[in-house]
Amino acid sequence: MPDDHEQIVVRRRKLAALRAQGATAYPNDFRPDQSAAEVHARFGGLDDLALADAPSVRVAGRVVAVRDFGKAGFLKVQEGGQHLQVHVRRDALGEEGFATYRGLDVGDIVGVVGRPFRTRTRELTVAADELRLLVKALRPLPEKWHGLQDIEARSRQRYVDLIANPETRRTFETRTATIRFLRDFLAGRGFLEVETPVMQPIYGGGSARPFVTHHNTLDLDLYLRISPELYLKRLVVGGLERVFEISRNFRNEGIDSTHFPEFTIVEFYQAYATYTDLMDLTEEMLVGLARAVGGTLRYGWRGMDIDLTPPWPRRSMVELVAEQAGESPDRLLEPAVIAAVAERSGGVERPGMSPGELLGLCFERLVEPRLVQPSFVTQFPVEMSPLARRNDRDPRFVDRFELFIGRTEFANAFSELNDPEDQRARFEAQRAARAAGDEEAQMMDEDYVQALEYGLPPTAGEGIGLDRVVMLLTGAPAIRDVLLFPSLRPEGRS
């Protein structure tokens, strides 16, 4: 900090001197005619003879290195994630231009006009005939940007992180490419992209605590959405039979490596489809994404070697828990059997848990930690799925799947419950759970039940955690590494 403060003082003095000389401190009249990447693409493959006839270029970028050799020197500028070397000479720039070079600091933004050539080390370089200071950076860039403390700083000052760490830029370029691929994939299959309310009078579509805000004009408490699900299904009722939304959601919950209160999902609904149809679509979509964006189906992530090569296994929750518990799937949901398995796995969380709830608890403890390779887990207990359609053969379960990769849930989908009377009864059960103290139980939504009474076609819907997909594609260990500006405690507060 003292060194940084001293550098800031020196830089401010340089800025004051420029202004005292009548110079425009932050000019806006320099127009580059190509990017650093375009210079490399256009001239990088030319031999020396061809480069001798190369035209002059106009480029701009941030200075990231300065090497001074007296009457000449080199700058390395960065633009668009690409470095470009610039050669400066006193006799080429003149006294004023060379004084500008001598006054530069790492972090300043410059404009350069000159012809490309190759140095003795064969590096493509622009020989500067004109050098202009466009922006004086008053704060120095960090010399070292690693370690635990700096991980916090990288999230807090993402703009510096993007300058100092090329891999950060690549992460967010991958995020943008991922969103573009998913949008094009779904649109290409007839899905209509829509937008639904972020502020909702009744939140739903998941089990979570919401953030609460207040609308002054309406004098109404509203909730930041935890999911767009119920609104998207209303649209299917209205005849928009294939819809999707890339949705920013908010859940007032804890933070860990894969959970964050503000996150993004892609959620989509298809009429006249089942959850098994969506398993096919999900596998095709994510395999295609991995090939298109990452160029491979194998990823190293959080110490695991993930192979996305299809087909991905599809197994029921009962089958997986029974296998780990050493019990028969046919007997597993007998109250005494599942209670004993839950007790062996770590105990019952609260008294009175149903067999289905205990099955979900045992799944989290016994199975999830083993699901490293892509796996579809199917047939969830009805108690865990208040919005999903009951299975026709066994009404204790619903037609639902979750996709796990790297011990982490990536997607959740089900055949939608479109029986309004069953939906009302499930909302009532959730309301009773809320009254008993479950803060994450869902609210009664009378308007949604009314929408179902107009008739929701047989429909399947799914949400995929976009942040987690980007984590996998980039090898990011924590979700905040793939969020540009994650919420953090104020500095100085623990």
C-alpha cells in the first residue's frame, strides 16, 4: 500500500504537468483502424520482404510493459486480450513524442501509428511514427496477482483482474459463447425466447428463501424471483408451446463453491413432451456445447477428470440409494428400512420425515458424492417435487430427473404437473410445511392454479445452471470465478 500510494502521487504529478503544459489530459480524437488481433492476423504470417511493403496501422491499447534503451525502447500494449509490441525511437517520434514515451507508466492507454516489422527475435512489432497518450492511469497495476488475499481482490476489482489475468478474460468469453450456443440451440428447435418478471408478488418454482423488496407506488411487497418456472408455464397455457428464458435468479441462501444468491439458469418448456424427451435434448445440447465452445469432451474440474462422451447413464434414485445402502430397491421405502439407512448415513434431520424425504436425504449423503461422470438420476419422491407429475405406475414418485456432473447438480427437469386439483393439494401441503417452520416451502399461488384450470398441455420443463456449466468448461473451482461482479462483504468486515 505505501508503494502504491507513492506511485499514485507520482502519476498525479505527471498528469498535473501535462495539464500545465496545456495538453488535453484525456483526448478522444484518436481512432484506431484495427485491433491488435487484426494486426497479428493480417501481418503475422508475412515474411520480411512482404512486411517491407506493409502499410501503416493505427492501434490503441494499454501499456503493460516498458523497456527503455536510451534513445530507443519497446512498449508492450494490450488490447482485446492480445499483446502487441511497439518499437519507439527518438529520431522517429521527435522530441515531443519521445518525451511522451518517457513519461509513460504501466497501465496508461496509448495510441500508436506506425508500420509493422519483425525484430531480430522475430516478434511482430509496430515501429511507431506517432505515439499519443490517451489515458493517464493514476493507479498502478498489480505486479503479483495471486494467493488467497488476491483471490478476494480479483472478485472485488474485476476490472483489474481482467487487465492483469488473460485467463479471466477467457473465462468470460467462454461464458458469452456458452450463452450464445444455448440460445441458438433452443431457437433452432423452435423455442421462443421470452422475458418474465424479476419482481413477483408470489415467488415459486423452487424451494428457497427469497429476497424481499417494496414497490412504493403500488404499496406492495414483492419478491425477487427464485425461478421463472410458473410464469413460463403460464405462457405454455397461453399457447406458446416451446419457450425458454435465460434467467437471473435470486435466492437468499448461503454461499459456497457451487451456490451463490444471484445466479443464472437457462429454463425451457416444451409442450407434448416428457422428461425422457428432455434427457435426450439435454445430452445433445451439452455435448454439442462442449465440442463447440471447449473443443473437447474431456475436462479437468476440481480435481476430477470428467468425460462427457455420450450416452450418459440413467438410473433411479431408489436404485442408486439401495445399491450404496446394501438394501433391496423393493424394500428400501419401507418406513423401518429407510429410517435405518438414514440413521446409518448420519441421522434423521428432523422428526416425522416421510419415507420419500428420508430417501432424498440418503441420496444426498450416500450417492451424490459418487456421481463424478455425467449421470441422469430419475424418479424422485413426490414430497421433493411439488410441481412435477406423478408417475403413472407408482404415485409415490414423480417423472423427474436431475443431471449430476462432478458431484454437482447441473440440471433439474420433470414432466409438469398439469392436474389443477393435484397442484392445489400440493400447494396446501407446502403451506402446511411453511406454517410448521419450513422457510423454503413454496407459497400458494391461486393464479397459477387458475391458469392450470384453463388447461396446461402435457409439458416437460427444465432448468440448467448456466454458471455451473461455465465452471466446468473453464475449470473454475468456485462459482464466483464465473460471475463478473459477485456480491461480497464490504472490505474490513469479516
